[in-house]
Amino acid sequence: MGKIVAVHSYKGGTGKTLISLNLAVTLAKMGKKVCLMDLDFRAPSLSILLKIEKAQYWLNDYLNGSCEIDKVMIDLSLRIAEKDRFYVCPANPSIEAIRDITARDRKWEMRALGRLLFLRNALLKDRAFDYVVFDTSPGLQYSAINAIVAADIVLVATTLDSSDVEGTRMILHGLYDLFEKKAEIVLNKVTFLDSVRVGREKLQKMVKDVYSAPLLEAIPCFCEISKAEGKNIFVHEKPDHPFTKIMYEMATKIEKL
């Protein structure tokens, strides 16, 4: 059986979606069969980043019980030149769909959780996926909690911003501990590359002291990524870039968890 990996954060702007997309593609390039799911229903962006203009069915439809997951999955393997390796389940980015799903009550969310839990057999067992990667909503939205409950591993994207540090610490101990989920910190937008290379041991200790959770990886603030504005899959377009190498290191570590 494969693994479900949820990429979560306390607040928006931490690079959660960037990490989710590039991690999923990296795993696919390593020979794994991967399905990336957009569970950030309040601000769905994977369809925009991957230029999916129209879809017959969205992940919203699957959670509504209107279709099965096979109808939602889009095979984008040819985008990264790896046959039968990279699939995406996009969320509906329309204003109407966002309003609809944010108005759902707790009973609907409980049914949606059941649909997410069903994916373990539907994708990991029956369809032989090695990884399902959830790009979640930030914070404590029901959809984010559902994704965390359904996941095997939670990657917590955070920065050194003081409000982000406090919020991340809160959800680590108030949410992940509650559901007994293994959480790994991904420290993003670290200002200086040298602070990662030279001071990595110190950085690891700091993260352990602050969060009482292990540091999976630290990612420097790369101007090139900001300038790209999400117009391409960075690890595919820039295979020799330091960010790509970091993503491969992260994927290798996840394989061992």
C-alpha cells in the first residue's frame, strides 16, 4: 500500500501549493505513481497553475457523491514525460463552487471525510498509486482537518514569520497530536542559502526546540521561483536548480518515513 501525504499550513502564503505540486512531480519523476489533489476549496489554484481550463468533473463533485474518483482524475503524465505517473484531481475554481462548498454544514463534511477515507482502497490499493498528495486549505477549516485525518503523513509548510511560528506551534499540538498524526516541518522561504548549508544543524535544533517536531527540509527564498509566478512546474523546467535538488532530497526522506 502507498501513502497519503497532506501538505498543510497554519496560514496562506507559506508556499504550500508550490511544495505540493513540485513534490508530487518529483515523486513521479522518481518512478512513483502519484495523484495530486486540490483540497484547498476556498482558494483552489492547481487548475490554474496546470492550465486545466475545463473539467467534466471536479473534486467537489466527488465529495458531493456525484461521481467516482476516476471521473475526476486527469492524466498529466505527458507533461513531465513519465507515462502513467502523474495524475491530478482539481477543485472547481469558480466563485459559485467556492461559495457552495464553504456553505456546507458539518454533516456534509463528515460524509466528505468518508469519501476521502475511501480513497485509501480506491487509489492506493485498487489503482496501485504509490502516493496521494493532498494540497489542503490552510488553518482549521473542516476540509483541512478531513485531509489531515485521512493522511498518513502531514508536511507542515511554515516560515520564520512570528505569527506563522505561533500558529504552527498551536496546530501541531492542538490538531496533529489530537489525531496522532506524524508531522514533519518544511521550513520555507529561509532568507539566506548559507543558513541552510552552513547552519543546518543549528536550524534543525531550533525547529526541534520551537515546534517539538522534526525538520524534514529547509527551502531558501529563491527569487527565480517568485518570478516564475507559477507558470511552470519548476522541478520539471529547471532540473539543475538548487530548489529541484532540495525537492528530490525531501522526496527521498518521505520514502523512508
